[in-house]
Amino acid sequence: MPTDRSILAFATRLWVPRCLALAVLPIFLSVGCHPSPPAAQPLQLTGQQRLAGHVPAAIRTAIRVSALSGDKQLFLFIALPIRNAESLRTEIQAVSDPRNPQYRHYLTPAQFAAQYGAAENDYAAVIGFARANGLNVLRTYESRQGLNVSASVETIEKVFHIVLYNYRRDDGSTFFSIDREPSVDLNVPILHISGLDNSTKPHPTFRVAHNPSFLNGSAPGGTYGPSDLARAYPTAPGLTGTGQSVALVEFDGFYTGDVSAYQKKFGLNVPTQTVLLDGSDGAPGPDNGEDALDIDMCAAICPALSSVVVFEGAIADSIFAAIASPPSGVPLCGQVSASWTFSVSDSTQQLVNELAIQGQTIFVSSGDSGSYPADPGDDRDMDNITVVGGTELAMNGLGASYLWESTWPKGGGGIGARGIPSYQMPIPMNLNNGSTGNRDLPDVSAVADDVYVIENNGHEDILEGTSISAPVWAAWTAAANQANKNYGNGMVGFINPTLYAIAQTPTQYGADFHDIKDGSSNNSGGDPNHYKAVPGYDLATGLGTPTASLFSAIAPPPTPASQAIRYSSITFMVFTGDDDARADSSVTAAVCGSGENNATIVSYTLKASDANSPAWMNQSEHEATFNLPSPILASDVGSVVITLGQHYVGGFPPETADNWNVQGLRVILHGPDNWHVTLVDVMSNNLSVPLVRLTGSNPSQRFTRSGNPVPSQAVDPHPHDPNPHPTPIHPVP
């Protein structure tokens, strides 16, 4: 006897109208040589709770081909609505606004579950319902936002009162989908069920570059490698991601050998960890290059990352749920990169909101098809994410230093469907053709061209796409979060309100961003006005690309408590240029106060004028560490005076037998618990132009403290010496 499902599918394939097919169904069930077994009841097409927002628009223009095989296994994510949704939106605004007292005061996953997650009994009821109806519960989450299940098509159709079909588009491509909204026989509210169609497949935002632009990097063929990217988008000395992990949203596997080969080539060693979801097995598919590219960019910007965690699945909701509530043994990643465009729903936004309140920063690619002719209607439309556009990068020499950037012509940008967020409202839109009523994209940009990657099982390729840009920002933010952890600050979190607040102050904006304003365009429809790179924010490159000054702004100086650290020892590093300090000359350093009279706090002899103190030869470096008479604050020091002392040889004004070129000076205070602060750090890179030439008539030079130096607990390059004494160091190469 045919099953209910096969009869309904047969009636549909006869092109009977759907309503007539349902009416005919009881007739089919009542005829035949043998009576139906008791279990074969007519398929119930409406459950107690009917859901909405699941039927894709694609079925309106596609041809229904056949019923989906009943024994095919599907993987679903069942989402529950959170509690207190409006309160969550308000709290996200508070923790993300630099003017709010709650700025960067985030929740832990457990706190999120307690305040906003579904009620425990509701969550348990949904789990019980799934198991009682033959669904395999694969994964649950601390946040109680949803659960992963799997089952056969036949079981899923019965549980959710639906029928799944194969469809074919006019271009010949196929997909499966439901043709009606699902419903469930359950009193507990269900927000959304993801995985009931695959009409919109995730699309990676990279491609092989066939016409590279500049090729003035240091990697093979003039492409850009790790050192180039680190120089283009600097963080701060010693801040390269220690203790931080980056989460990658991925919909394909990758060749581990590709990642290993890239890291070996450039001397990197960043661990990767993979979390498999929705039945994914980690096997590389046709888009494996996306994973490799994303991992490589994270390692390039932050070579000291604790890990790059690849969350691989088929459903965006599964991936974001796992990032927000990671399984045992997987870190809660402070920064997230998504280099794919993919469909989203209310449940996806709800999960992204959880990431925002937990201080996890999300960067998504703006796309690789130029300016948007209309609202993109996908992940780029979500709240609480940062959309990253693309630039073409030019560097001095072979990746030696940043030169300039221009709009990458294929970078995505345009106007979204959501209302303009409060942080964008103060931004002028009169020059950029942006909207004052809707969300404007992108927010920021980074390089999207001429990057070297090993992908697709050993292929060395030059890649392009905003798939480069998003992980660059994510890794750069990881370094900032390392600094924030050292300083006792909160994580960066949803970064847009901070960035757009900076843009409202012209002087700070000019220092913190490379503002692309050369009139270059990402237009895709032949209209160069949509959109041009103009001064300030624009829809071609957003606010621009990050500078070292921006790094300091989002990882600001430490709290007043760390400013009160008292330091007990001091290191002097002195660099000699092309004229030495003779053996019979002395060098002293006076540490002076910050008051009006610059009174001397303490003086030290760095080099004695006797036979036991050899000459400081040309192009050499010398270091000495001393205990201070008593602990001092960094703010107590206003300057350091270096003096050359020598034997006079007569004459008026007095002439000496020695002249000394001071090429550079670094002065560092050392405190408890590895706290240290650099007071002076000056260097001339031109040997023919020293910082100062000390002579008999000009024997001393005062070096003032470098602004407001920031203490750090990063690895101290010059730890406290328990037996301080002047120690000559190797000559400078």
C-alpha cells in the first residue's frame, strides 16, 4: 500500500492544484485491494502552532520537480524566542556606546541565559517534544536559544506538518524546499526552524585575481604576505593576539596541508581548531579556499593568537549559536569573521544580539559585486555587525610601509532596508549619496586584492575579495582585545558606535583612519556616483582603514589604578651613530622630575671614563639597568638628560678630544607583576643625521617624556635585573 506521503507527491506530480490534491487524498487512501494498516493515517497538514517566514520566494518562479526522498537525512536548528527582547536591545546600546556608564560591561553566556534565554522548563519541553517525535537531538546550548536536531525527511514532514519538494529554476539549478509554513503540536513558542530549504546557498566572497593591481608586496610575485599586512594595519609593539582566539563562520571544509604550508612559508605557528555542525565532516569542497584564506589572514595579522576556531556547518544559526555558547574545550572567541553572504532570519539576528551583549565583535564581508542596486537582504542587513568593504592597497618598496589606498572596484556598498542606526545619524550624507533614513553600508574597509594564499590542495594563488578584509579586521581587533585585557578594559564588542563617534571629531578621525577620498568608485550599474570615495564616510569604503592611532583609541590607556603603579628600576638603551664615545669619556643619565624646575631625581653613570670602560664604538647599542632609590610613578618623570663627560684639551671656547653622535635612546621603567612603561623612545634612522651630536660646547641633551606613556603587562623586553649593572649589547647591524 503506498504511503500517505507518496500518494500526495503523486497527486502533485499529476499537476493537480494543491487544494484539489488535498481533497483527492482521502479517495486514494480508501481504495485498493487491502485495507490500510492502522498507522497509515491521512497526513495532518496543520499543527497546533503555525509558524511564519519559512517559505522562500524562490518557489514562486521555480518548477516543482518531485518530492524529496523520504529517507534523506536533514539537519535543523529549532530556535526559541528569548525573553525581554526589548530590554536586550536597550542593554546592547548601553554597553556599545562609549558615552554610556555601562560601556563594555558585558554579560557572560550564563548571565545571558539567566536574563534573556528561554525559560528552563520551556527549553526542556522543546527537547522532550523533539525526542518524543523521533528527532535526534544533536546539540543544546547554554543560552537556551535553540537546539540542533536531525531526522529523515519523512519524520520531519510528520512533525512539522509539511511536504518537502525538489525544485528547478529556469537556469537549471535545483533546490529543495517546503511549500507551506510549518506548524507544531506544541504550546511552547517556536521562533524559527532553519534547514527546511536550501534555496539560498552561502556564497564565499573571494576569487582568484586574474589582473592583480600593484604587486609591490614582499610575498611571491610581489603579492602581500603577513609582514606587509602587519605594516599596512599596525597594532602596537608586542601586541599580536596573545591569549585571543578568532572565530570563523564557514560553510565548507579546508585542506589542513594548505594552512600548514602557508604558515611554514612565513614562519607562523597559529593553531586551528574545528567545530563541525549540521552533519559537516570537514572534507574540503569547491569553496575550501575561503577557509584557508580566512585562517591565513588571521595568522598574518596576529601571529601569536591562541587559536583560530573554524565553525563549519550548513546553517548560519547553528554556527552563531555555537560561537555564542561554545562546546566544552572551545574558547569563547572575542572576535568573529564571516566572509560569506548567506540568508538570515529573526533567529539569526537574535543569536547575533547575544554575541553583542557578550562583547563578541562580528565582522562580515560587504560582498564582491560592487555597489548594491537594492537592499542585499542577507547577513549584511543585520544589526550589531560591522560590514567591511574593500580597498586596493599600495605600499612603499616591497611592503616596507603604507603608501595609499583606493576603492576596490568590486567592493560591496549601498543602502540597506533597515532604518538608519543612531550611531550613523550624525554622519553627513550630502556628499556620498547615502541615506539619512536607512542603514548605509559598509562601515569600514581593508585590503581586498593582491594577497598571497595557498589553497585548494597546494595551489599558490593571488586572491581578491572582501573575504580578505573581514578577517583582517577581526584579527586586528584580537590584538586590541589583548591590549584591553592587559589594561583591565572590557572587550571591544560591537565596535560601530565607537568608530562613528570618532568620525564626529575631525582631528581624531584624521589620525585614526586612512580616509579614502580619491573619487574612486565601486559602482556596478554604470553610475559612478554610486558610490564614490569622498572625504569622510562614504558607501565605497565606509569610514576607511585603521591606523595605529585607532588601535590606541579602541584599546585606550589603562585605568587610574594602573596609572598609580610605582616602578622600582629603570633601563637605559643608548644607540651610538657614526661617531663613537671614547674610552676616556663618560656618559651619564639624569632622571628629572615633571615639575617646572625639572629637578633631578637620580643620576646614573652609564659609561665610566677609565680603562675598564671601553669605547662605545660606531653603530653600537649599550644597555644598563639600575634600581631606583625609591619607587616612583611614571608621571613623576618629566625628562632624561644624557651628558658626555670628557677631558678638556684647552682652548676657548673649550674644545675636547671627543665628539659623540647619539643615534637613539630608549628609557623603560619596571614595576611589580611585570608592569613596565616606556618613557622615552626616540631613534634617527639616518646615520648621517643623529638625534644629537654631543661636544665640549654642547655636552648635554634633554629628552622629554613621550606624552602620556601607557603601562603594559605584555612580555617585558627588558625584565628587571636583580643585580643591575651596565651591560654592553651587540653592535647594531
